[in-house]
Amino acid sequence: MKLAAKLVLLFLGCLALVVGVFSFLSLRQAQDVALAEHERLAADLAATLKSDLRSAQHTPREIERVLMVWSEEVNHVRARLVNPHQAGDPSLRPTVPADLLIRSTKVTTFSYPDPSGHSTMYTYVPLDDAAGTQLEVAAAESFWTERLSHSLRNSAISLMVVSAVTSLVILLGGLWMVGKPLDQLVEKVHRVGQGDLSGPVDLRRGDELGKLGQAVNEMCEQLERQRSRIDSETQQRLAAVGQLRHADRLRTVGRLAAGLAHEIGTPLNVVSGRAELIASGKLSGEDIQSSARTIKEQSHRIATIVQELLNFARSKTPQRAPVDLNRLLEETIKLLRPMADKHNITIDLRSWSDVATSELDSAQMQQVLTNLLVNAVHATQARSMPNRTSVAGSEDLAKRIEVSIDRLRAAEIDPSRVTAEQTDLAEYYWRVTVTDFGIGIEPDLRENIFEPFFTTKDVGEGTGLGLSIAYGIVREHAGWIEVESELGSGSSFSVYLPVPAAPAQSC
Ligand code: ADP
């Protein structure tokens, strides 16, 4: 409801209350006035009659006649002489019970029904004669109430006219003085809410609404100034972050170059040594062949390292498509099975019972799974090496790698395990776990295993890039890798990948 309409309603409500109280008080007052007027009339008449009686100018019969004439003149009043002491005489019996008047010495008024049953006001005035005669003056109450209701009706009509005019004035004035400027202010506030601070509200007036409009305009100017300050600070921050990233990239490149030099150095030395031997011409044909094979192997190793490094450095966004993780795992395990078979290691896959779809770059994810499985094979193999002490009865276990896939609700995941960068969690995650019963990881080294070129493997066996590449790829897929390991008992690497919001599979 509009403010002006509310004001009108409030005004009318207050007016009705005031009019109600005023009418009630007026009624009371009018009744008092009517009573006083009636008594005064009776007292004046009695004063005249008293002197007549005292001077014995008129007999009571004559006085009766005078009273009849008087009653005809003042037509709403009837007057007659009564005597409560002679109640047996019907002509002198008062209309109200005689007992009420017997001892009365002053003017008394009663509201009493007349013989025809109409409510009537009776005033009795003692005439102070020896016989105890009193003057009875009667007036129908309807005469007073009619007069009263007539005046009340007139007042009500005037009040209604005044109220209607006032309401109209309040309504129009309210719409023009309050409604219109408020509409302007509301429109301005909406625009501010939508981020549009331009166009000040135009309220050129000295009242409170004018001041409010001015305050809103000043607020918008301040907001505009702050916004441009924040914009420029943000630009500066972005530039600083860009510089930091650049510096970080340079440091990473330096570290990678150092690692690369170390990794490639050894095979290059082998290659140059063998090449020198061949060049010396002292080698037999068979030795030349063996050296050439070694050069080929070492060159291949260098090529592998460079390829892995390229993979690591790659920053292209993944080419994602819906992929069934069950199928991807089966394919990857099939690729690695010959390698595992060579060391009598079994790989058990516990697939998800249905299609386990995720949005993936399947080549990249296969690389992740391959790296984890190769590490698991290496750890398993390392444990069964003759120089390692094995736990009695654990040989069978130690020759097995378990791969499983299950689905978790985000709420079930321990938040402390989620990577700090992972702020926006999906509702569900696939968890692919590769568990081995190999040598395990030393607690002190657990923090380093994802670093590029960190390896505990012998020279030539590991590049230290597998886990760092896997980490990068999984992060690009909005997931993370979790590690649990016990030295001498084995390790478990879990890859968490978000389940697409509307999964194609049933669960
Ligand atoms: P690389 O395998 O070439 O050494 P990775 O980055 O794949 O490089 O692994 C880094 C290191 O993490 C490994 O050298 C090894 O010490 C440790 N590691 C990784 N996976 C396992 C595992 N399943 N069991 C024990 N140690 C592991």
C-alpha cells in the first residue's frame, strides 16, 4: 500500500477515535445542559407561583388554569400542581411514587415513564406552602434526544466533509511530496544494487527527502572513488602476481635444467665413451655391435627423459571427454601386465560395478595410472630383492598389486586431505586406488615425492618425474592425489576425480 494511502488511513483512524470520544463527551454534556435547563424552567415557574400563592392572588384552581395555559405555550412541557401528602386525590397525586417526594425540600428531577409508557423527565419544585404543594414539570425525553441527535447528525456531516477534503489533500500531497521522490530514490538504489553508480538522483528540495537524496548521491560518489581505487589496486596486484609467476617459472626452469643435466649427463657420458671406443678402431666387430647397442639404449633413455620432461612442461588444457574409468584401468593394466608378469607380480582390479564415467583426457589419465602402477611394480620388486628382509608369510601378499575404484560423497572425504587449492568441491568423487605391498616410503620423504626429479631409485631406473607429472595432470582435472604408506609394508596412492554433475551412469 502506498505511503500516502497509509497516512490517510492513519488520519481517518485517529479522527474516528477523536470524534468518538468527543461525541460521547458532548452527549454527556448535552444531557447535563438539558437537565439544568429543565430544572431552571421549573424553578422560574415555581418562583412565580410561590408569590401568587403567598399573596393569595389566585386560588389553586386558578393556578391550575394558568399552568394549563403555560403548558400550551411551552408546548414540549406540561406543568401541574401535585401534593404528595394528598396522594389519595387523583388530581394532586404526583406521577412518580409519592414517597420519593414527601420529605423533599429542594428541586428534584426523575426520569420516569409517563402513563403512556414514554420515558419522561419529571422535575418537582416544593412551593413552600403549608399544605406541602409541589410543582411537577414534565418533558418527554424524546424532545431532548431528538434535538441532540439532530445536532450530532449535523456535526457528523460536517466532519465527514472535512475528513474527505483532508484525506484528498493528504493523498495528493503525499503522492506528490513523498511518493514521487521515494520512487526516484528506490529506482536509484536499484541501479546502485546492480552496480550502476552513474546519474545522481535529482531531488532539489530542502526537506528530509531532499537530504536523503543528497546523501545517496554522496554515497555513490564515494563508492565510485573507492571502486576506481580498488580497480587500480587489483591491476597492480595482478601485475605483481604475474611477475611472481614469471620469477617462479624461471626458478622451475632452472631446477628442471639442473635435473635434466644430471639425468642426461650419465647416458651422454656412456654414449660419448662408447663412440670414442668405436672411433679408436681398436674394437672387434662384436664389441662394436655391443657398443652400438649401448649407444642406442642410452639414446633411447635420453629421448624418454626429454619426452617426460616435455610432458611435465606441457601446459595445454586437457582435451576432455566422458571416459569410463573401468575401461581405462583395464587397458592400462593390460599394457603393464607383461612387465608385472616378468617379476611374478599380479595386478588385481576391483572395478566399479557400473560405468564409472568422468570427464577426462584419457591419454593423460592413462599416463597417471601408468606412473602409479610402474612405481607399485618397482616397490614390490624392490621388496622381494634378496638383500631385503621380508616379513615371514608375507611373500604372497608382497607380490600383489590391488587396483580399485569407488565413489565417495564429498562430505565423506576428510577435508584435511583435500589439497589447499581445491576450494570448490564437486558433489561426488571417483577414487582410484593403487595399493602395493612393497617397500613403502620413509615418512621424511613423503613430502618430497611429488617434486620434479625427486627419486630414490638407482641412476638409470628413475627420473623422479612420474609423480610430479601425475600430480599436475590430476590437478588439471580438478582432482588430487592422496598417499598412505608404511615403511616396509607398502603404499597406497589414491587419485580423486570429480564425478560429472549429471552422471550418465546409474549408481
Ligand atoms: P621415479 O619413479 O622415477 O623415481 P616418481 O616421481 O614416480 O619418480 O617417484 C618419486 C619417488 O617416490 C620414487 O623414487 C620413490 O622413492 C617414491 N615412490 C613413488 N611411488 C612409490 C611406491 N609405490 N612405493 C614406494 N615408494 C614410492
